[in-house]
Amino acid sequence: MKKSPARDLDYTPPYAMPDYLIRHATLRQLQVFEAIVRLGSFTRAAEELFLTQPTVSLQIKKLADAMGLPLFEHVGRGVQPTEAGRELYDACRRMFETLANLEMKLADLKGMKRGRLRVGVITTAKYFTPEILGEFSQLYPGIELSLKVTNRDSIIGRMHDNEDDLYIMGQPPHDELDIVEYPFAPNPLVMMAPRDHPLVGQKRIPLARIAEEPFILREPGSGIRDATMRLFDGQGLRPQVRMELGSNEAIKHAVVAGLGISVLSMHTLTLEGVDGPVAILDVEGFPIMRHWFLVHPKGKELSLVARNFLDFAVEHGPRIRDRMESMWPALRFVKDDDAVAAKKRGKTVKAKS
């Protein structure tokens, strides 16, 4: 019988075993450390991991003792990793990515009975994503779901750090990442005004007339803001911006309060409908037809769970379109050339140099 090399005393494995760290450091300590560096705060790390702050501090002290070097230094009210801490953080990210891939492959071997799905979405997508996740969960009750709702810049940052499986965006970051995008649902942008506004009920209101009204604009970097300003710029007009707000709900409340009119996604009216305190104006050039995209970085290996959810969400798209049309029967969905070109199974878009 051939002798196994693992049993040969002269055999040396092709990698060095970190015996000291295996004995003195734990994965939980490394998880706590990674969260502190990523979030920049012991307190925020404790909140994310559902631990007390003394527990977090104790875990970091034990890890620093095992490393034999300080891992953090205080800068003002925050903390920053030391040089040793930065080296450990890089190693942690690589190790956690490897373990995540292992977990993903094991889940694939188990089929769809168990697994995890992490989805990151921009704030406006929160009006329909929970519904899709809920229906997906009913089909696969053993899948653990995580939904992160934040602004576009944060979603791009999460994409850079590979923190989620899939992302839902209205404006994929073509200039910043090599991505694969899947158009799956319409995202009409409409002009909104308070129900008692004198323009409500008028037909084909010229954009020049809208430019005379106090206007509420989304924050810089918003895809809605960019699309709105392109339309005004195309006619040589500038809206009379009264205020800028970073929340859809804050803008809707400001509109109802009579502070101005604004452009938002029609999805923001999903709960109250078009007969609530906010009315849709019939303005030339509107609705601005956009699409929702499922996005992931090019080269990312999707788990079986993520692939199934992607297909499930794409198939859900027509239902979202039907809901938009039922809310506003006059709405006519015009296919976007870019969305049509990006085929159902995904289009790779390379970041510009």
C-alpha cells in the first residue's frame, strides 16, 4: 500500500500553519475587529453584532494580546487601525471572503433548503424590494435574508467591498466598476405637487411653467436629481430650487406642506396611491422613463440562492409594471434602448477609464 504523504514525518504541507494564532485567536475576535475597522467605532460594531461594548473591548484586548501589538489608536473621538491593525484587516477580509465562498458552495450542495441572501438597494427601491423578498421567502423558508437600504454612494461602496450578493439600483455605476446588470422593472419619474395646487388637473403643462414654481430637489449624486436636471438643461431651463432633501419621505412631506413641487419615483406613492395628498402633474417630458436594474460586480460568483433570486426578481418585473399602470392608467411605458440592449440574462458593462 502506498504511504500517504500526510503520514510521512518528512512531509511539509504546501502552506504554513498559523499554530500560534489558531491557539490564541478566534474567528469571533476577528469578526469584531473587522467590524470596528469597517465602521470606525467600537459602539457601532457592538450594535451591528448585537454585543455589549465591554464585550467588544474585551475581545479586542484578547486579540491584541495574541498579536503582541496594539491594533487601534484613538484619533479624536474615533479609532483608527495601527499599521499592524491594517495588515490584520486585509488578512481578515481575504479570510472572510474565502469562508463566504466556502459557505456558498456548501449551501449549493444542500440545494435551496438552506443558505443566505444579502441584497443591497438604494432608498427608493425599498418600496417594492421587501415584497419580492417576502414572496421569495415563502418559496424558500430556509433561506436567511438580509436587506440593506442606503443611498447610492453607500451601495457603490458596499459593491466595492463585496458585502452583498446582489444590488438593486436605478443608475448602475458604469464609471466606477465593471458590472453585470439585469433590467427587470420600470421606474417612472413623475412631477408631484400638493393636491390643492392650481396646476393639478391641467393637461400638458409646459416645463417652462414648472420652472416658475418653487422646486424641491434631491441631494447631489441622486439618480433622480441627475435625470431631472438633464431634462431642464435640455430646454435651457433652470428650476427655482427652494431646498434640497435626501429623503423621499421628507420630500413628500415638504410637497404636502406646500413648500414646492418635486420629481420622485412613482414607486414612492405605492402605499397611499395617486389619490392621496400628493398629486401627479401632467407635464411635458414626463414621466421620465427609467428602469430598475439588478447588479453585481463582473466576475462575482453567484451562489445558487443568489442566482435563483435574480431569476425570481426578473420574472417579478412585469407585475411591478402592471401595478404602476393600474395606479396611473395614462402611463405609457416606453422601452429604454439601453435596457432593451441589456438582455434578460445580463449585460456586462465595463467601467470607463
